[in-house]
Amino acid sequence: MIRRKKYPMGLQLFTVRDAMAKDPAATLRQVKDLGYDDLEIYGYDAEKNSYYGYKASDFKELLNDLGLTVSSGHYAFSDYFDKSSDELKRYVDQCVEGASTLGTSYITWPWLAPEYRSLESYKVLAEKLNVIGERVHKAGLGFAYHNHDFEFAEHEEGQIGYDIILRETDPLLVKLQMDLYWVMHSSKKSPAAWIAEQPGRYVMWHIKDMDTLTRDYTELGNGSIDYVDILSNINMDALEYYYLEQGGNFAHSSMQSISDSAAYFKQHLRRFL
């Protein structure tokens, strides 16, 4: 039985990173006016405990004034892949401080640098994910890993990094953020199949469309991914949050793209979420 419940319409702010760099407050005001209620942040300055030039407490006040929430954040863990355990733990604690101030539910590992994408490195990654997950969990927050395409690239004997991540991390400490675009782009399995194999783990999704010809990002409704079909047949029992996202390849501008995608989502997909 597929459960349906009402989720806040979310946006990964990386989509509008150009606008956020120019005027965060005005950008967030427009984001709210378009119907987005929940956000996923990026770009935390750990040493200054700040987001987009605001101290974490001041950014939280801005969010409150606009009626926006932040449920997850992407943090720069890949930069600490080859750092010492103490340096990594210090960074984790800084992220927890910022995330706690914003009232977020999840801290998310968003990306892995190319030099760390061997099978051996994925095993090291899994160890680090468990360490971070335990530390974040003890602080009262959740921790998740976000996929791209490279986790599905085949290595010797057809092995893929994503299988190592799933197999060697603790499901209670390391949840998963599924990027539906990248799964459709590069995985041999469907989103529904991955979810069926890891019940209870896929707590967040990224939703974005794929250009029919170039397979690059595009606005929702302009591409080849049939989200009506996907959302009609996927198990949402574990889902807590989703975020619309478009990393680039905008038809006009990033702000126009989040407007177009929001309009399409509300007309065609909102009934599922």
C-alpha cells in the first residue's frame, strides 16, 4: 500500500545560487512567493558559522520572517576526505552547530571529488559516513548521503560504488537522499527498485527533469522523465522531504526556471506529494 501525505514544496537553493550571491533576502522572498515553503541549503561557512553572508542566527531570523523552513543542508564533507579524523569531527561539529541553529532535520553529504571514486575509496567513504552519521545522530539530527551519476559507474567485475555505500553503512545512522534525475540518467535500476531494496532509508528526494536530446538538466515538464508514472508507482513510506532542483542549463534564468518548474509541479505532480 503506497501512503500519500502532504509534504511542503521544497527547493534546493543551489538552483538559484547566482541570485543568492547577489541578494539572498530578495531571492528568498521571490522563492516564497512562488509557493516554495521548505529549503535545502548549501555553502555553509564553518569558520564563520554563516550562510550566504548571514550569521546562522540571523539567517534563521530571515527565514522565520518569510515563513520558510530549512529541512536539510549540503555540506562540504568531500573536502575532508583525506583530512585527519580530528579535523573531520571538528567540521562535523561545526555543521551540527549551524544546522541546529536553522532547525534542520538532516545534514547531507552531497558530492564526492573525482579522485575518491575508486572501489577502495568507496569503502573508506562508507567508514566515514558511519562515523559522521553516529556523531550527527548523537547530536539529535539525521544524516544522509546524496547520489550523483558516478556512484553507478561500473568498475571491475561490474561492481558499483553505490552498492558498497549501501552495504557497508549502518541504515540507522546513514539515510539516503535519492536524486531521481541521476538514477534515471545513469542507474540500471529504477528509483522504485532502489527504494524496495532499502526500505526506510530514502528519506529525501531531489526532483529534476532531463533534456530529451542532451540529457542535461531542464525545467520540469520540458524533459524526458515521466514523473507522473514514477510518483504513481513509488513507495513513499520513508520519504520526509523533497526538493525541486536544476543545477544549470536554464532556458532563460535560474529564477525563471524555478518559477516554471513550480508551476508545472503544482499543476501535474502536487497531487502525489
